[in-house]
Amino acid sequence: MLRKVLLSLACAATVSASGMGNKIQRSIDVYNADVACWGKDNALAFHVGLVQAVEQCANFGKPSNLLKPANPWQTVQSANTLPAGINRGNIANFWANSLVNNRQKRQATGGLLETDEEDFQEFLEDFEEYKEDIGSKMGNLTCVMSKMDMLDSALQVNIAEYTGGFWDKMDLSKTLAGSDPLWRQMVTSGYTDCYSIAQTFPQEALDKNPVSKVFGRHMIFFKCAAKVEKKCCYEAQMYDWIKTLYGADPTFNWAQYGLPNNKYELAALTVKVMTETASDEEEFVGDFFYGDAHV
């Protein structure tokens, strides 16, 4: 019996260590990707600022300190993301009440496991803790994003920062492609598209979840913006790779062959074609050198 217990603990420790390792690797990969795209100095400025914001907001998520977001899309009359009556003082109560509207006496029958009222009360206590945890996390994240200028003073998405101020705060000469107006326009247009998507997303779909009901449009924008950044950065890296290895002719008309004239889109398509047409031997060698180092 002891042997089985020790084995189960060892397995649990392995899984836990693996999860921790994945988080560490994720953070390193994100940082390295930022350095490759934005330059080391700009990446350091962002990540140091993030660490400082996290420290400053350490206690912001306490229910007594939580702030509400104002209507994040004031120009969209039909998209009121905040229930009426929420203010700075009652946000904690909002989380407690909105995650469950009614509490009725449990009347479960036919279950395989027997439960009693004590089990039910324990579940309710766990649920209360869960709601407080959600409120604390959302409040803390709101604080961090405000200090990072991702949200403005009214806790709205700071689209002006994404389309203008964002570029003024970094040294474009240190970035991979930030000095190129074409690439900057790709990123900025992507942010604008994300903003439009978030504005026009059906409110009835957001209302199905108490968190998305309030923060859904924020979530849509920020997830979309992250995808835009990743896509544009990858395309900039692929262009740099192709140009370095094979050179570039900016006067050549690729459109006559049905290919994009946008050099970044062309580079991404070129890499896709090269990857798709690689031989089995090339794929095998690539997997050896570029694949995950898992035993």
C-alpha cells in the first residue's frame, strides 16, 4: 500500500514539475520573441514595466479595493457592458451576486454518491471562495493593464495608445521592422480591426457568462490584438530570414504570378511553400534540430 502511495506522489510531483517547466518555458519563449521583434531594449522596458506594475498592484485585487470598468464602448449604444448600479464601492458584491442569481434548496435524486446538507453547504462555501478569487484576479489584472496604459483612466481599451502612443514610446531603430511604415501600418490596422470586432460582437452572446457580460469586449480586443502582434512579428522575422538567405529585389512585380507584393506577406507565403514541399529527409533533419528536446 505504501509503495502505491509513494508511486502516486511521485507521479503527481512529475506532473506538477512538468506544468511549472512549461510555464517557465512559455515566459522565456515570449520574452525571446519580443526581443527578436521589438529589440532587446524595448522588450526589457516592457517586461520591467510589467514586473513593476504587478508589484504595485499586489493588493489591488482585494474585494474592498476593486474598481469597476466604465462602459468600455461608449460609442456603441446597444453594447452596454455594465449592469446598472455598479459603482466603485459595490463591485465585490456584484461578483457575489452575478455569478449566481438564485439560491434554491437542492433537490437532487438518483445520484451514485450519497450527499447530505453538510456537503451542499461545503460546496456553497467553496463557491463563495471561487467568486472572490475571480473578482480579485480581475481587479488585479485591471490595475496592471491600467498602469501599462492598455486601459485608460475610465478603464476603457486605450485604442489611442495602440494606434499612436505605443510607437512613440519605443526606439523604432531597435526593432526588427518598426522603422518600416508598411509594417507599422499592418500592426495598427490589425489593432483597429480588433477594436471594430469587439465593438460589434453580439451582446447576447456575451451575456451568457457573468464575466464576459462585463469584460467580454475587453477580452475580445486584447486576445485579438495579441494575435495581430504575433502574426506581424512572425512575418517580419520570416522576411528578415528570407532576405538574409536569398536576398531581395524590391522592384520585382510578384503580383504578376498571383503572389502578394507586400514583402511580409510574401515572405510568410514563401516559408509556407518551402515547408510544405520539403522532402522527408529535410523534415527529419529539421525535427532533429528545431523540434522540442523531449526524451
